[in-house]
Amino acid sequence: MSRREHAPQAAAAPTAGAQQAALPVPYIGGQVARGGQLGLLGNKDYMETPYSLTSYTEKTIRDQQATSVAEVLTNSDPSVRAAIGSSNRYDALTIRGFRVENSEIALNGLYGLVPAYRINPAPIERIELLKGPGAFLNGMAPQGSIGGTVNVVTKRAAEDITRLTAGYISDGRFGTELDLARRYGERKEWGVRFNGGIDGGNTTIDRQSARNGVGSLGVDYHGERFRWSADIISQDDWMKAAQRGY
């Protein structure tokens, strides 16, 4: 798999409100953050909590050239394993040996908002993995998983970005992705971030082909006394001759 990116950036200072609501900062290298969201406790540094928490950043997704949230986790964490092959029509994980479905992954702390089969990582800023039971922090998972929980955090326009990515997998599957972020207003209080991508073609398995598309729009407002944000995300996956179990 190979990709080529073109990402000129224009600096734009975030507002004081945006800085206050910022996610935990990444370590040197930028692939893993120092903390993440712990449900009702909010964003916490990993040294301030007794829980086992790992937060993977957008840079990890781009560096791995990942095509799904499950792919990032299985490639990055030794406690996470794929419960089914990636050439199937959906992803499934085990965390510490216990099955976790895509429907048990939270979006900005809320369950029931992500696709049940496969989650495209294009709109995602952070993938936060909490190992072990987490019902006290996040509420009961839809199917009651006890091995761990996953929360994905959507992207926001912290600075102006224009990034175009082109890539290919094997010899017959090509794709492109666009990432745009802008802040507006006298104090840059309004932020808009758009992500869109499509890829498709023949896979490495004979007579199998796939097509994936995603589009997302994240809008936020950070005033002195009021904050507001919203996401619109659309995802479409299609696969011919998907691999099935015996």
C-alpha cells in the first residue's frame, strides 16, 4: 500500500476557548497522546487515572495508511486482535480475549452512532482504547463487552489545513482523500472541518472487489461563555465476493 500527500498549511491561532477544550497533547512523534476521554471524568492524563488507557492520534491513522478503526487497533495494541479477516464484509475485535463488535464503539462518548460493520477513520482525530470493564465511566456497552471499550473522537478545525492524499492498494485499488479545516470570525470562534474520500477496485483476492466512500462535516463554535459542536457523517461500503466463515 502506498500514499502520497500534499498538505500546505496556513497558520491560524485557535481561540482561548478552543485551546481550553483541546485534547490531551501527543508524545514526541505525535502518534500516541498523553491521555484521553474517560467518560464522566472527562479528558485525563494517563498518569492521573488507575485505568489502562491508550489514545492513538490522527497521525497514527495516516502513518499506518489505515482503512478502518479496527485496523489501527489490531496493528497498534498487543491486547487487541482481529476476530475475523479484513477481506470479510465487516470488522470484529477481541480486547483481552473478549469479543467487541463495531456497534460497541462510542462516537464522542456516545454509543449507537457508528456503522455496525466497519468504521472509516477519515473523520477521526483520536481512537481511545480503554482496557477492562468501563461501565462506570461510559455506561453499559450495547452488547455488554467486558474486555474493553473504544471511543473515537471526531476531527475539529484547530488550525487551517488543506491536505490531499492519493493512494493505492495492490495493483488495482485506488483512492483519494481530502481534508479541509478553516476557522472564521473576529476571534476565530467558528470552525469548519470537512473530510471526504473514496477508494475502490480489485483486491488481492481473485474476483473480489470493493468500494468505500466517506464524507464528514464537523462544525464548532467556541465563545467566551458558550461552546457548541456538531457532526454530519456519511459512509458507504460495498464489497463483491466477500470472504465468509466456514
